[in-house]
Amino acid sequence: MKKDKHNILAAVGTVMTAWLMVGLSTINNFTEAAPITPAEPYSASKGSHTDTPQAKAERMALEAASVAPLKGIDSTKREWWVLMDRKQLDFVKGARRYLQKYGPSPESYELIVASGFEPPYFIKGFKPAFDKEPTETNLIVDKVARAAFVDEQMKLNAMVVESPDATKDERGGAFEWMLDEASSKAEAESKPVDLAPFHSIVERLVAKYPDSRALGVATQYLQALQDQSAAYEKKANEFEVELESTPLAAPMKEAAEKLQDQRNAAANAAKVRAASIGSIKFKALDGRAVDLTKMRGKVVLIDFWATWCGPCVAELPNVKRVLAAYQDKGFVVVGIAMDREQDRQKLVNFVKKWHLSWPQYFDGKGLNTKFAKQFGIHAIPETFLLDKKGRVVAADIRGEKLELEVKHWLGL
């Protein structure tokens, strides 16, 4: 039986290798698809039909496919990266087809915004160093396709930001992605962040919806201007003056006060984490006893996650890869699963299906999980890396940064 299984896997590997060699470029046809932009509005007279059984089924299928694990393929192999690229590209195109088919709606916006936070790699090939160090840095990327994607996503997110029926989270998430992309571009080019393209979007939004619908975006925008004080100090002051004459003045002031309270709470939470996160103890989902004080001498990753969190799930293959590479050198992982009690079996099945070998804390309280409340965790994914003395030395690390930090603190 083992021999048959080996032969089957070998055959699959041969087919995958052949496909990889001759078909790699076919996954990068993003630029061939006609972009859906706000310049091609859906006729509002048709109405949105996202509440029909067919629309719901299509949406659920898209979401399920986006978080489904790639079975039987090692995440350090080229085939895995190609398939992951294909999967993420399928989700991006699927979200756009859904918008085109069913029209603008909160359900469509949710898919569009999510597609920006889980983009394809746009792989054209692999650098020679990839097989030794399988990271995103060692991919050869189709820059034209990537640029086309970013350009279209910017337009679609701008549509979400200015849509009257977008939810607060959708509008805020869309604008957050736009700011993040501008920041990433500026960092890559060693230039200040260019916020000029956002001026007109925000001003139109505030003019049309001077209420809670514009509050989140206006707050993010003002914060971005203030963060780039050297280049945008005058614009930030002008924008604050503009807001004073709108109904947003009072809620903006309240939001600023809440933001300061959040910063203070975050600072206090950081102190609590520094003092005690390296000493947590619990009985894991599988029954094993976990005591971080007994892990001194090891580098520990504490991962706050949930099965329903797309970005959390997307990072799991990377965590598994880094753990496999450095476990025998002293690297360990501890999970804090923030699922609800009614999803206990789903979590058990997920851990088994994904072959997650590390212990999982679970108390069924979701975002109010004991350790989340204790250490001020309000959103996921969130990770903390502890050094060999149990001290927090890095936070919110994933992707390539995870391996770099692990190697550093292991002294490799």
C-alpha cells in the first residue's frame, strides 16, 4: 500500500513539474481580463440580487476556496507556490466576476476588499536561491501584471469607499489597503508617501456623507497626513479646519480621544505582555499541558488566530515551513485559537486536516478569549516572538520576516 501511494505521489509530482515548466506563465493572465472600474457602473435600476440562493452559494464557494489548504504538497516546493498563486488569482478574478454579475452591494464589496489583502504573487519563475530559501524574495514576479492588479484594485477600492451602502468595515478596509499600498510603494522607492491621490476621494466622501459613513476614512486620512508631517503639515491643518465646519467635527474629536485612549491601552497591554506573556500556562485542545516557563532556552512564536480568519489561515503554510526548518534548533510554536465554543469540532477537524503539530489554547470565547483579553489583543492575526529568556522581541511578524527573526534569535 505504501508503495502504491508513493508511486501515485511520484506520478502527481511528475505531472506537476511538467505543468510548472510549460504552463507557469498561464497563471499570469490578469492583464488579459477587462478591468472592472467605477467608470463602468452597474445599473442601479436592475437592483442587486446577492440575497438569492445562487448568489449566496457562489459567495460561500469563493470564500471556502480561498481558505482551503493545499493538500499533499510541501509549502517549500515550487509546485505549492504556483498552486497558491493560482488559488489567490482565482479568488481575485472570482470577486470581480461576482461584482460584475450581481452588481455593487455590501456582499460584493466584502469580496473585493478581501481580494486586495490576499493578492496573487504573479509568479513568472524562480530565482536559483529559491530551492534553498523558498521565500517571496526569491520569486521572479510579473511586474506588469502586479501593477495592473494594483491599479484596478485601487479603482475598485475607491468605488467601495464612495459607495453609500458599504459597511463601515468595508469602507475602512478599502481605504486602509489604499494607504498601505501607497506606503509600500514609497518604501520600495525610498520616497515620502504620496497622499495627493487621496485628497479628492476623501473630500468627495466628506461632502456627500458628512456623517458616520465618512468618519473612519476621514480619521485614517487625517492620521496619514499627520504621520507625514514634513510633507503634509499644511494639508493636515487645512483638512482639520475643513472638518470643523461639518457635522463630522464632534465625532472626529471624539474619535481622536478614543484613538488616544486606545494608544494608552495598547501601551499598557504591551507592558502586561512584556511582564507575563512568557509565563502563560494552559491545557491544550489536545489535552497536553503547556507551560511557557519550561520553554526557556527556546525561541517561541505565540500565534493568535482563528479558523475563520483568512489572513491567519493564509500564513499557516509559512509557519509550518519555518517550524520544520528550525524546530530541531530550538524553535517552537504555540497557538491561541480564537474560535467560538460552537466551532470546537470545526477547530479540531481543521487542526487535524492541516497537520498543525503545535499546541492550541481554546476556551470557546472567540475574540474574548482569556489570553486575548489579558494581553490586549483586539484583532487577528497577531503574533509575538519570545527569545530564549521568554521576552517579547518581535510582534506581528509573518511572511519572510518570520524566518529572519527566528534565525536571528536562534543565533543562526
